Amino acid sequence: MNRSPILILTVLIVGAFLVLATAVSTPAETPQDFEKRVMPQVVEDPPEPPRLTDAQLALQEELKGIGEGFEGAAGISVTKASDLATISYQGETPFPQQSVSKLWVAMTALDLADEDALSLDEMVTIRQRDLTVFHQPIRDIVKRRGAFTSDYRDLLDRAITKSDNTANDRLLRRIGGPQAVEGFLRRNRIEGVQFGTDERNKQSAIAGLEWRQAYSTGNAFYEARDRVPENERRQAFEDYLSDPIDGATAEGISMALARLARGDLLSPNSTKLLLATLEETKSGPKRLKGGVPAGWSFGHKTGTGQYFDGVQSGYNDVGILTAPDGTTYTIAVLIGRTTTSYAARFEMMQSVTRAVVSYHEGLDGDVA
């Protein structure tokens, strides 16, 4: 049976309308959101790392010895920025990041700044309702003044150099939340890294709690955590360690930091800003940084998790190490769980730094 020309034309018009409807922006979308949804950014795959040299294989054996000699679950990875050659021990095992994840918030914010979707000079006021948990120096300012007004550039600096949880969570909210950070990671093909969620919800879940804003002041969080039945808290703690919401591999982090140092992830200005900020980090002077010799530079970000029943959940340091001749290596050491002393952790981390320095100094002009 023949179909009428009018019916066929109607079907074609309706079909075209439906296709067009999926390509127009919704009222809630910004122009940048629309562009990323309809015409996603194309990011080239990072170059394939070269085969390891004999010297690099020797370094790999040394890292293995350091890792196996440490009493705890740990991942170690070293990447040479120039060619992305990567050497690791347990480098593909996910471990909790804790505050190392602040790196991805900062990168996402700078990426938005590069796209003119965020001005770091935009002013922001922190009030009681913005406070979060654990380390948050801004809280003292809010307590004294009732509020704290600054800009997002300052919050980014505080989140990285002072590991301020409130600064980080407020910046995170401005850039679109955890989904925006995950989007940055996926668009840039950063493998082996997941962001998770904000500090207040992550830390509450690890403790077997649901976040309440009252936990942000005084000792309220600690007191609430102490009231959680021991079996429930243990279950929440072990669930986090077995499948961390902010899990990342040492290789994934060292590779991402190498791509940052190369200028592959952000604009030249944003890359320069973040690298300079990392070098101003105040936390963890005895971790990886404790093994850096004179004449070398090191920018880094630490991460420290909660304790339960003598076990530390996440004790990390990751960073960018630059030799006097300008050669750059990135290092990630992630301790998933341990009961060892701080001195033992410091020694393990510093041993990794010293091994990389020794490797570089032993090249004698050979290709690294």
C-alpha cells in the first residue's frame, strides 16, 4: 500500500525536530556546559611511555625493596616528565587519596579559568554554614569575625598550601561539585584516579556518620564519632579501605603530575601558578620533601586519613621533583593502611626521594 507524500513529509519533520531538540541547550545550562555536552573536547592520548632502560630497571628493583620492606600497604610510582617513563611498586593498586584529591579540585578550577568560565578574582564570603571538618584554619577566622571574605585564588592557595578543608570544599562547590572534577579527569584521560566527594561527606562516611553542620565547630565531630558503636565504625572504616571513594593509583597520580609539569593539562599561566603553589606547601616537611637535597626543588601535596584502632587510613605525599639541571620527575607514595611509627613512614618516603636523586646523579650523561 502506498503511503501519502504528506504522511512521509510529516514523519521527516518530526524526526528532524527531535534530533534538533537534543542539540539545544536547556535553560539551566551555561554556554560552556552546552558546548561540552554537544561538542565534547577532544584530548589526545598521552604518548606511550618508552621501554625502561637498565638504569630504570635497577631503580624499579630499589623501589620494590623499599616497598616490600615497609610494614603496611603502599604504592610507589616515579615518572620522568619528559617522556613519561614510569617506574613503580604496587603502582596499579588503588589507595585512599585523602587530601591529595585537592589537586584535582585545583586543576578543575584552573581549567575553568582557562575557559573564562571562572575568574579567580571573584569574591567569596565564608560563613558558619560553609565550615567543614578536621583541618580548616579558616574556621578560626570565621569564629573571630563571623565571616571571612576573600577570592577564589586565595581559597585555591589555602587548599593546596595549608590543606584547608573549608577552602577546598567552597572552591569545589563553586566549580560544580564532584561531578565537575570527575568530568575534568575523564576529559583529560587521567587514568587510575577518581575524586569521590567533598571532605565533610567523605570523612563522615569513614567514621560511620551522616554529615550534620553542627559537626563543623569545636569537638562536635569527634564526640559524635566516639558515640558510633564500635562494630559500625569498624565496618565503615574497613569498607573505605577496601574500596576508597577517593581511590587512586600511584601510577595514575605520578603520570598526571608529569603531564601537568609538561604543560599538557592546563594553559601555561595556570600551569605556572599551580606549580608555584605546590612549592609553597607547608604540610609534610618530613615526608618526601625530607629527602630532597640542596639544589633540587620540590612541590607537593600531602594527604592524611583517619585513625581507628591503631590503624592509619591513608598517609600520602605526591609531588614534582626538579633536578638542578632542570630534569623533572614526579613521585607518588600512597600508604593505604599502616600501624608503623611516623619515623618509619618518613624514612620510607625519604628513601624513595633519595633513590630518585641517586638514579639521576648516576646517569653521567646517559639518556634517562
